Amino acid sequence: MEAAEDATGEISAAQRYLTLATVVLGSSLYGTALLTTSTILPQMQGALSATQDEIAWAMTFNILATAVVTPMTGWLVSRFGTKRVVLWSISCFTAATLLCGLAQSLETLVLWRILQGGAGAPIVPLSQSILFGTFPKRQHTMVMSVFGMAVAVAPAFGPVLGGYLAEMHSWRWSFYMLVPVGICAAIGMAWTLPSDNQFTKVRFDWTGFVALATALAAIQLVLARGVRLDWFESTEIMIECLIAAIAFYVFLVHSFNTRAPFVNLRLLSDRNYAIGLALVTIYGMLNFTPMVLLPPLLQQQAGYPDAMVGQVIGCRGVGMLVGFMVAGFMSRIDPRLSMAFGFGLQTLAGMWMLTFDLNVTMEILVINSVIQGFAVGVVWVPITAVAFGTLDAKYYAEASAIFHLLRNIGSSFFISLSIAEIVRTSGANYSRMTEMITPYNRALTSPGLTGAWNFDTVAGLAKVAREIARQATMIGYLNAFTMYTVTSGLAMVFVLMVRGRKSA
């Protein structure tokens, strides 16, 4: 501890705050890119001639790449040093962001989004360790408060600006606008961060890494393509399930029989940590899914412009900022109460979404988005406190890797499940409702009931078909919102299982 204090004492105050500024700038990039991309999903879908489940790959595989690479951060730092890793991460992230804007097909866009997610994975975990090493311990609380609020504010404004640029120019400018920020962050860190002098050769568990990555990728492909290929009626889906099962079996057997596994599953013997992992998985499910589902619904079905969609997503970031601030005061009470309050708010927000229709107003969307963001901000701190509160400090590094891994996996899988449910139920409800459009339906022969609808011409029938498709799709979204609400309520069960402080 004294050595750390001596190291921080050699750094001038000006260099410390410059480091804080550049680290905040760099760590804000990932969240800003994620929220901004969710805003422009509908426009990218039209420009790249993709279906709704196909364009969702741009989000799900990005999050999945982040989940796979995040546990590698410790090994990368020990092998190459903090400064090199963070500089390469930001540089590659910036280059991948530029390439996303230049992508001419869905396949290349998904490829660069995977690179973007993998390159950006070490940025946020390393930012905290850099600040802890730069500032003395007495200033850690202040620095983390500034860091947390700044990282929450930047993603709140990114979607708004990205939405306006997409509406005025094209979706590509939502990626281009992040490139200068990434360049400035890379230059600032290269200038302010001290050089690494010591490197250690740490053994990396490639077998566990490859097995887990293969299993996750195969499951993600099953979820992403299952609806289109009719699930187990497809040979491809069966092969992917087989690959996922074999890879996951290899991962489990190897993890329990090696000294230094990629993921230390023995940590699950700590009850609060195991429950914390379940809660953070649910947290990941609830955090990003609405940001992927709402933009296509609002733009394609409800007719909202990109700029207004960006405002709705941005208001979620404002709610998160307020939630993080409130969480600082609520941390003094029992974390179970804070989590119950936050997940309860998310459940209420989900129940409110079940009342949405295609005429939902901007005011309702903004208020609901703020409530969701506020709830997400409130529950993060107590989940972290519960998960790590009873663990030995020597396990923090690997426990944190698993913690963030499951958060990202939860997001990726739940997004795919929600999209699959929307596509499945939209098609089924469209078929059911079109069965009613026949000459034998007496309601369609009454002018007082049919109103402006015309069933005697091709143009009139096409107009009716479009409206039926809109309503069928809305039912699909309501089913996805039901999944969101049920998952929020499920979290309350795990909260009740958390062991209190006195018992710990």
C-alpha cells in the first residue's frame, strides 16, 4: 500500500487530472457507441436490406465479443502492460468504428462490430485500475464518483446527436462522429499514462477460452437463426446445438481439472457471489434489451423520426445518471432493499410498456425510459456489493472477469430471444388476423364498421395488409415486453436469497 502511495506521489496533480480526463473520454466511447448504434438500427436495416433479426446481429455479436474478450484483460495486462493494452484497445476500437461507418453490407458491418466489441472490452475494466493507480487512496471515492457520472452522461448525449446526424445525413455519421473522440483519447493516454516497466509471463488457458468462445458463438447462432430456419427442422441448427453442447462440456471438464482455468468455477461455492452472478445476468438482460427493441418499433411501426428515437434512448442515460447518484446515498442501507426497489421499478416500467400501442406519445416514452434508466443505475451498486462483499480480496480479479462476462452474455442472449419472439409471434398473428379478411366476414360489409378501408381493390387490400402487419408486429413486441417484465420480477426471488451482512 505504501508503495502505491509513493508511486502516486511522483505524479503531478496536473498529470493526474489530465489522466482522469483522457480515461473518462476513452471509457465513455464504448457505452456511447452501444447506445448510438441501437438508435440507428432501423436505418441500417433499410440501407443494408436486412430483416429485423438479421440487423440485431450488429448488437448481439458486438456484446458477445465484449463478453468473450473481457476475461482476457488480466492476462493481456500482465503480458503487455497496462499502457500498451489500453492504447491498442482504443486505437483498434476507433479504427473498427470507422470501418463500421464504411461497411457496405450486413456481413462486413457485423464483422467490424465484432472487432469493435472485442477491442473495446478491456477499456472499461482497465480505466478503473488506471485511476486507482494514479490517484492516492484518499481520493479514490471522489475519482470514482466523477468517473461514474461522466461515463453515464456521455452515452446520454450520444444517441441524441447520433439520431440527428442519421436523420440529416445517414446512419454512417453516427459512427464517424465517434472517430475524432477516439483519436483524442488515444493521444491523451499516450501522453499522460506512465510507461510500463515490468512484464510477467502468465499462463493463459487457451483450451478454456476456445471452448467457452465456441459454445457461446454456437448458442448465439442458434438464437439468431432459429426462427428463420424453423429451429430443429434445420440441419444447421442441430449441428450448432451439438457443437455448443460439446464445447460447453469440454469447458466444464477442463475448468474443474486444471490449476489455472480461464473461468474459476470454484468461486461459485460462495453463496452471495453465486446469487450476485444470477442477479448481474438478469441486470444484463434488462439493461440493453429495451434499447434494441424500441428504435425499430418507434421508427418502422409508429413513424417516429431518428432524432426523436435518439431522444428517447438518451433519456434512459439521464435516468441512469440520476440512479447512480441516488445509489451513492442508498449504499448506506441494506443492499437487498436497494435491489428490491430497483428491480421493482423495472417491473413497473415493464408493466407500463404492456399498455403501449402504436399511438404511444413521446411524453410516455420519455418518462418510461427515464424510469428504466434510473432503476438500472440504482441496482448496479448493491449488486456489486453483494457479489464481492463476502469474497476474499485475492479472488477479486478473476471474480470480476466472470461477473462482467455473465452481464454481457445475459444481454446478448436475451436480445436474441426477444427478437426471435417478435419475429415468431408477428408471423403467427399476421396469419391469424388475415384469416378474417374474407367475403364471408359480415363485419366487412358494413360501411359503419369498415370506415375508410376498401376491400374491393388491390390498393385497398394492400393498405389493409400493411395495417394488419403493423398490429401483428405490435403484438410481438408486447410479448417481448412481457418477457422483460417477468424477468424483472424473477430478480426479486434472487434478492430474497441474498445473505444479510450479519450472516456473512
